[in-house]
Amino acid sequence: MRVKSIVLLTCALMMTLGACGNPGSNNSELNNSQDAIINGELPDEPMHAAVVSLHQRVGDTWYRDIFCSGTLIAPDVVLTAAHCLDEGRNRFNPIEPEDVMVYVGDNPMTDPNPVFYYVTQVQAHPTYNNRALTDDIGLLRLESSPNVTPVAALPASLGLTTADEGAIINFAGFGEDEDGNYDQKLQIDGLLNYLYSDFQIHYVQEDGGPCFGDSGGPAFIKRGGTPYVAGLTSYGDSACAQFGVSTRPDYYDGWINDFIGVIPDPYCGDGTCDAGEDCNNCPGDCGACPPDCSFDEWCNPDCDDGADPDCEVVDPYCGDGTCDADEDCSSCEIDCGACPTCVSYGGYCDANADCCSLRCHPRKHYCK
């Protein structure tokens, strides 16, 4: 599907255009440069609910206008670009947690009851370079967890390879569209052009793509139908009309997990579905999770015969048309009919009573 432009350029490249966040009405150069960004669409998948916007906070108040975008990748953690957290020009100067708020929703300007979340921790990558725009990745920790399902950052075990070049990626953010409007969450499909480096991807956006205010917003990719954040918008051309570059979270997997507090699975990525491995978080090894066949008072129909102790054991002979020895005809009347009566003759049983083996010994024909 084609969509409208949503995303951003990096603050560093935007210096010549005025600002990192929302352009002011006096920014004629920026407003006149957006005519190539077209076909924007509103969010249409559950993953888009995890896309959030960043807002300036002053004391107990905050501005509804956005200045960057991001993604909720854990219940209380937002992934964004490091340049969104940079208040300096020549030297990196991280924004203080009390100076930023996070909005969860689709439009903070039209939302009748916008919900903003306080930030308790800000962390940019320690080797972020605001001149070269390398390691342009940052994290925010929220004071409380929004009622939104996070979309995880692409783990190293499922990391991008050259096989993903040409794959569909989906951008999302609150940035400016071709009409000069912003604050509305929009999304657009694009193609991953090529892996720009170990830590960046490159894409063309002649038909639409990220623009101002979409910095830090996600580039989603799906693995086995599950969405992941495979990129976060870093920079592009000044007209938002030719190309863009996003930072690759899979390259920073360990750093992200350290911040979230996730203990990495030591076996994930070894190509084997090891005992105890969480295949939901490591589908590269296990594929879909095997069925739970444990004793839990529920018979899982996906388990093999006899694998789930909660399932009734099926008579392997029932249904073959023969009243086999030891077959329980009381539960398999299709073979045996009603159980015949054991008739004793001087301590012997009728041979026809063999299928009632619980009462008559087969072949020897005596009553048990």
C-alpha cells in the first residue's frame, strides 16, 4: 500500500532549515519543499499503536506540538533517535528527563483527552556523534507503562541481512506531511533499498517517506508475521523527497537489552531449538513454539497422540472391525458391540467372551 509522508530528517541536517521538531510558520523554505511527499495514510495495523511522540515539558506543563517520534519497545521503554535527545549544537548535550514527555495516541492536538507520560531516564548511545550522525539511537524510560502492546526492536538473532534488501518496510511517525501539517500519526510502506552499514539502512522515498518530526520513528519489518522495529529514522535529504537513512536496532541489541533489563537467551541464535529456549523470542531457532503438552488439566489438540497426559488414551485397535483380544468393547462397540456375558462352565469361559478380557482369560477360557 502507498501512504503519505510521515517522517523526518535528522536535526543536524535540519539546522539549515531551522529546527528539529515542528517547523514554524515562518519557515518558508521547509514548507515549500514538501510537494513530493504524497499518499499519506492513517494507522491501520496494531503495531502502529506503539508509535509515540515526544514533547517538550516545562515545569508542570508541556507543549502538545511534537518534536520527534519513537516506538514503545518494552512496557516502559521508548526507542528513538539520539539526535532527538540532543539539546546541544557543537557538543552533545542530553535532554533532562524532566524536560520531555511522551504521548501515546494518534494526534495530541485533536485528542480530547491526550495522555502524556513522564520520563524518568534518558540515555543516548555513548558513542553517538552528532556531526557524523553515527550511533544515532536513544532510549527513554517512562514513569509508568501505557496500556499498549510494545513492538520489540529487531533482535540480533533475527537481524537484517542482504536477503532483506528489497523487502517491504513500514515507516510511521507524527512528522510533517506534504501539506505542511504535522502531529497526526501517519504511516507509509517503502522498500529497504540496501544495508547502508552494519548500523544503518538506506531507502528511497520518491513516492513518500519520513520527514521533519518523524525522527526516531520506526521502520517496521515482519518476521513470520510478527512486527519488529528494524530501523529508526535518522536523516535524509532536505526535501524529504529522495532518500532516507535509519539506524538499525539489531546492531545495538545488547545495549538495548541492558537498558530494558532483559537477560539475553545464551542459546538464541545457535540454530538449535534448545530445551528451555523461549521460542517466542527466538523464532530463528525454533520457528513457531511447540505445543504445550504438559499435565495442566487441558488436552491440547496440537499434541501428538499420547504426548499430553491430559488427553484420553485412544485404543489403537478400535475401529479395525475386529473384536481383538484385550479390546475394551464397552468403549469400542463399533468392533465388539455390547460386551458378551462371560458364561462359566465348570470354571471355564465361553470362547466368544474373549473381548471381555477383563473377566475371561483369552485362549485358556477360564474366569479371572
